[in-house]
Amino acid sequence: MTTLTLPAHVPDLDAVRARIDAALTSFVRAKAGSGAARRLPDEVIDTLEEFLFAGGKRLRPVLCVLGWSAAADLDAPAPVVRAAASLELFHAAVLIHDDIIDASDTRRDRPTVHRALSARHRDRPDPDRFGVDAAIVLGDLTMVWAAELLHTAGLTPAQLTAALPVLDSMRAEVMYGQYLDLLATARPDADLERAMRIVRYKTVAYTCERPLLLGAALGDANREVRAALSAYARPVGEAFQLRDDLLGVFGDPSRSGKSNLEDLREGKHTALIALALEHATPADAHRLRTALGDPDLDEDTAAVCRDLLSATAKPRVEAMIAARAEQAAAALADAPFPPPVIAALHRIADAAIRRTS
């Protein structure tokens, strides 16, 4: 990314995250009180709270606040922060369900929600089935609460009216992307565009573009601001997912908190895999196809896959990430945002693209 001379007043992203966490804590604690009044099991809130505060970058709500700042003012009012925090609840719900789909054991170096719930009920005759079923319900409940937090955030009627179409699009896009991902899993091929289509629906819009546009909508942004936010968000979102795909295979589990075998065992159709199958020799492509999607794939076979991917695709994916980083920087060069917001967006792009976990 381009080296910047930062303006004197750059939004304190740690302070923004702290405000978001405070909004989430207040909401979840209130739910604990109402749950106790209804004699609901404590584990419902406890499990969600443990998952929600076990880590996470709060990228989506932070981008939402920056979308507001790009359109309105550097200091977001409390209702905007609470609306932004609702994105983190929705994200938690998506992750809970995604971990069930992927049969993941760990997330953020802790048991996934369905594994945690299973462990709470080892005395049952069906603890693993219970864990999955209970996590589906908890994910659904978390989505309901995400909508409730938005609707009770204190937004004006005009703000809520502007926000709902953005959120409706975001929710539909991530589910559509998830379905495309399911269709392609265990059936990887050399179709790079197919892999990138999954990225655009499942990650780009959901992770970067819609959160920024939600904040912009709350700030009554004009068309020029919204277009500039999208021009920045699309390459950043693609680069974010391309980096995630590399970390899913080459990452250090002790840093990422996730296995680096799962994507290979599932046979995820990513840009990394598509490029490898396109550029590998026929023999190596056959070897890769045989290994991908094998639920029993071991570390030795994974090492062979990583060697093939390093030789055929990893440098190409790194080049794709670098190109998108430059596109994002170019978009910010002409963006009609306050300089502090531009600086913050540069920092977020750099952190998302160069991250190691």
C-alpha cells in the first residue's frame, strides 16, 4: 500500500472498537436478564457471550462507523455505533452456522459453538447431534437479536428506512455466496471466475462494501461518496478473502486459531486452487484433485499439496492481492472523504491485506 503522511486527527480505531464492544456487552447483558426472567437456560447467553468476546477484529462495525464518518462527521453518535454493533451479531450468527457447515472444531483458538455445546452435554446419549442442533438454534437466535439491536439502536425513522435496503442486500448476498460455496465444495476446478464469484458474494459485499454503505446511508451520503466507498471496498474485500484463502492452507494455526487442513479436507474451491489446477502439469493436477476433499487428509499429504500450490498458484494469488491493494489506494486518492477517514481506511486495508491471522 502507498506510504502515507497521516493527518493530525485520525479516528482512533481502538476507541471505536471499544464503543462497539460496550454496545454489544450492554445488549447481551440485557438479554441475560430477560432470559433469566423467562427461566431460559443460562448456557444460551453464556455460550454466545464466550464466542462473541473470544476475539475478532470487529471489521464490519468499524467500517460501518467509518462509512458514517465519510458522509457525516468523525464522531459517530451512539445510535450509529449500536447499529454498527448489530453487524457483529449478524456476523457471529453466520460464523456459528458456517462452522457447522464446515465441520470445524476450532474458531479463534477455542472450540466452535457446536463443539462447545456438545462438550456441555457429554452426559446425553447424543451429545454431538445435540451440539449441532443447539448451535443452529443459537445462530438463528443471534440473527434475530442482530435485527433487534438495529431496530432498538435509536435511529431516526429516516435512518432506519435508508438502512434496511442495504442490510437486506447484505443478508441475501452472504447467503447466496454461501450456497455457491456449498455447490463448489469438493468439486474444485480451474474456473477462476467461479471462485471469484463466490468471493464477491460471500465476502466482498458482506465484509467490506455493505458495512461501509450502511454507515453512509445512516449519514445520508450523496452518490459520489457512496460510489467512492464501493470503489475502495471491492478490491479490499477481494484481497481480504484471497489472503484468507492463503492463510487457510499456509497459515500457522497457533496464530490464526484455525486448522490449516480444513480447506484442503473440504476441497474448497478458491482462487488458489483454481489457479493451481490451471497451471499444474496433468500429473500434479491429478494428484491435487485426488487429495482435495479427502476428510482423512493427513499432514504429510497436506505438505505435498502445499508444495504444489506454492509452485503453481501462491505467487499468482499474491500478485492478485498486490494489484487489489493498489486499486484500493487509487480509489482513496480521489475519494471525497475527510483526510482522517482516508487515512483510517488505508490502515484498515493494509491490516486486512497483510495480516497473518
